[in-house]
Amino acid sequence: MMTEAQRYLFDLTGYLHLEGALGESDLSEARAAAERYIQTPPEDLPLDFGSRDGRIYDNGFAFDKSLERLIFQPSYWPIVKEFTSGKPRFVRGSMLVNQAGGVVDAGSLHCARESYGWQSTRYECRDGRIYCDDFVIFTYLTDVNPGDGGLVVVPGSHKCNFDRPDAIFNGGDLGDDAPPGTINVTPRAGDAVIISELLTHGTLRWKPTDRRRIVLVLRYAPQYNGGGPWTTDTLKTRLSPETNELMALASYTEIKDVARRDVVTLTV
Ligand SMILES: O=C(O)CCC(=O)C(=O)O
């Protein structure tokens, strides 16, 4: 179950900053694996892995078991189950890297409603529970300090009923500072930030020249949504049965075995 405070805050703002979502050993193993992925020369990477722009690392969650485990992290697994009414699907995942002194472009404000239309995505509350059919968990493997840059959100915009006027938030173009009315979220390594894709969000330029920002980007939906399949046969063979089950499309009525469990441990 989500806590009352988590439910209240997510409903109010459209995002949730979970401090200390990962334990110390989970964090250090995941961080080491992420560094290995980044350091591996492209020609030595297995099929399904690589980065076209040095920013998005394909299938980051699948590079190592310490990363794959984070799909089921106990601190946010109850939230994944609540948002999908007990019918979760892990859709796909990548690893987002802002290189130190490297690719520093900011990412403009966007959300599913603005990109795909209001019909595309639902956010509703029924029977004291939240339903959200397209959401992302950003799991932070490195620190973000105030002033560094990174994620910007427009709190409450997941429930917005009007188009965003060009006259506000600098027309959505983000540079070095969060425009008034937006919030720059600055998580520590081991924190997670959960957002509805209906939340208007973007990225400030990454300023540090001596530190990377490394974030696992985990995308979830109810099991009958999310398109795909996004896995290839080679990727499937790398993944544990629990992950393959969670990634599978399923009917409105089926209850997946993994979804019955409070704690999911990868068996291989
Ligand atoms: O850079 C970030 O933290 C946000 C990335 C983003 O906007 C996205 O994945 O849609």
C-alpha cells in the first residue's frame, strides 16, 4: 500500500520524491554496474545495448541484475501496484546520463497530454486509490545538488485542463534556471522520483564539469497498455522470469503471479 502521505502528495502535485528509496548496498552495486555500462566500449557491448547520443543508454535496466532488481524495489513496488490497480506492466527502461562537461543541452517542457493529446493518458482517483496509466520512476544513482540542473516539474499539471500558454515558463524552453512556478527536483543518490506522464516536466542544463548525473528511467503502465512488446528475443533471454512476466502484455482480467507478491526477488 502507498502511505497516506505519499497518496496525498502525489495527487496534489503529480510527482513524488522518495528519499532513500534504495538501500546502501543496492545503490552501490547499481552504481558500479551503471559505470561499467558507460565505460564499456560500444563494440564490446552485448546486442540491445548502446547509446546513440551519450545521454540515453538503451535498456539500462537490463545491463546487470543489480539494475534489473530496481524494477521491483520494495520502496516503490506498492505504488506501482496501486497505480495499475494490481495489474502492472513494466513497459521499458533506459539509463539517462548527463556527462560531466559533455552533452549539456537542456530538455524543453513536455508531457503526454501536450505531445499526444488529452485522450492519451489517464489519471483518476477511485475508492481512495490512485490510478495512473502511464508513469515513470526515475531512480537516481548519483547526487543532484541545488544549482546542478536536472529535472524540472510543473506541480499539479497532471490535472491541468488548459493548454500551456507560450507566455509562461519561457515558452517551455529551459536553460540554467527553473522558471518561476516550476520546481527543480534535486534528489540524492538512492532517491527515486515518480511522475505521471501527464505532469509537465523537462530538464535544466547539467552544469557540473566533474560529476555525471545517472538516472535509471523505468516506465510502467497497466498490463493492457504501453504498446510494444519492447523486448527482443535476445533481451528476453537475459531477463529473469519475474521481469519477463512483468513486461508481458496481459488481459484486463488476468492477475499476474508477480502482482500477487508484496516482495519480488529475481530467481536467476
Ligand atoms: O532529465 C530528466 O530528469 C527528465 C527526462 C525526461 O524528461 C523524460 O525522460 O521524459
